[in-house]
Amino acid sequence: MSELGSVADEVVRCRACPRLVEWRERVAREKVARFADQEYWGRPVPGFGDPAARILILGLAPAAHGANRTGRIFTGDRSGDFLFGSLHRCGLADQPTSLSRDDGLKLRGVYVTAVNRCAPPGNRPTPQERDRCLPFLEREIAALEALRAIVALGAFAWDGALRALAALGHVARPKPRFGHGSEATVGPYAMLGAFHPSQQNTFTGKLIPPMLDDVLARATALAG
Ligand code: SF4
């Protein structure tokens, strides 16, 4: 099995964070009315995409009724619609939507993952939960041999990426600051920041499609 496959295999079996295990499984049992007839994934969600990726897209964690339901990161919710719409416009995904694990979606040169692999209450993992999960991200970054650019969606992902890179020996000093459109070079990687495509950001117009398209186009240029 490839290293990415091994990581994914370990991720889906992980029960290291008692609070998150309880939450992700409770959400999967109780569900939400509009998905009451569906079987939720209810487990940690592995990364997904092209093993030859030159660009890594990094989110915070699975959404309770999105990836925690479908089992694929950024799949089955509005944040995913926004992200994959942008990836498709930029030629990095073969479909503009991400609906389920078996929808046939293929990414070109992109791998999508998250700092934490279990849906957290209030979208807020604790620092201990973040640190417990980070080795999975470190291993994914190390396994993606063609990787050149990391797009962090939100400040939590930006910070998580810097921590993972530091653990791999790539320490950025002074610590680069997150912002939409911010850029930094950390070791062999270009880091780019973008506002997270959460409904809080997209419904209020803080993040509109051309803004994410621009960051992805820039990441594509930097990744070669
Ligand atoms: S958040 Fe990460 S470390 Fe914690 S239980 Fe989920 S997969 Fe395991």
C-alpha cells in the first residue's frame, strides 16, 4: 500500500480523541432532518485527490453534516460546493460539485485534506486535538513528492500547515501571518492563504468566487 493509502487507512480507524469520537458518532446517530434517511459516515475523514499533486488544499476539519456524513472531505455541503466550483473553474477538478464518495470526481494536480480529521463541536478542535491529528498531515505532505504549494483555507489551517511544516524541519521565522491572498515561502513550499469558504464567509460576501479563483490560479502558477 502507498504511504498515502496507509495514512488514509490509519485515519479512518483512529479513536485517539475521546471528545471528537463521541461527537462525530453522536452527530451520525442523531443526524439532521434533511438527511434523516441517509447513513452517515461518522468516522474520521481521510485526505483525497491526486497522489501526484503539486497543490495541497487544507481545511479545518470535516463538517458535521458534510464530510462527517459523506466520508469525503468538503463533500456534501455548501463549503464544498464553493471550493469545488472554484477548483473546476481553474481546471483542477473534472466536476464543479462534490456530492458523495462515489460521484466520480477526479482532481488534477490537487490533494485536499484538513488539519483535524474528525468533525469537532462548534468547528473548534482543542489545541491538544489539533496536535494529536497533525502527524497525519505531516505524513501526507511528506508523501506528496511533487508538492510545491499549500493553500490554507482560514487561519486555523494556516497555523496547522506551519506546525506540520515545522515538524518536517521547515521552520518559518518570523511566523508568516494569515490573510486572504497572503503568501510565504516555507522550506520548499509556497504557502497561500485564503478565507475559508464557510457559509459565514460566503453568505456575507467576505469571500466571493473570484477571490478564491485568484488564489487557486496563483497557487497553480507558483506550483509550476
Ligand atoms: S481528530 Fe485526528 S487524532 Fe483525533 S480522533 Fe480524529 S483522526 Fe484521530
